[in-house]
Amino acid sequence: MFEKISERVREEFSPVSGIHIESNRELVIENCRRIEECDEVFMQFVSGHLRVQVWGSDLRAFDHKTGGLVIRGKITRIEFAERRRHQNEKSDTGMR
């Protein structure tokens, strides 16, 4: 239980993620919390309040233990999506 609470606190107060793109060959992500899926053509990871999906070929992940992530290979597409809130949290949908 303590791990879940500390993870939620860390995510809530984590610094804003920086993402740097070097041509279509390298992607550097700061504050990468978790790699959810990783193979040579698709990677999905969590960085701050974003879920990031990367498509390409010959993709490789480096330096994850440093709190960041470097992806190298031929990158063809990147998508960003806000992460869904946990089920027990209130949704912001419709509230203004």
C-alpha cells in the first residue's frame, strides 16, 4: 500500500517532462517513470502525466536507470496522450 501511495505522490509532484528530438534517429525523455511496452517497432512509456507511444524500426532503449530514457533507431511516429486517472479519483470531464 505504501508503494502505491508513494508512486501517486511522486507522479503528482514530479517535475514537468522534457522531450528532445534529434532528427528522426534519437528521442531523449526526461522524467521517464515506467516503460510499459518495448520492442523494435513500438515503445510505450510513462513520463509525468503523459503516456508516450513511439513507432519506428530498430528501436532501442538506453539509460532508463538514470530517471530518463533515450530511444535510438528510425522513428516514424510519436503520439502523446494524457494518462487516465486512477478509478478512485474524480475525473475532470465536464467540470469547469
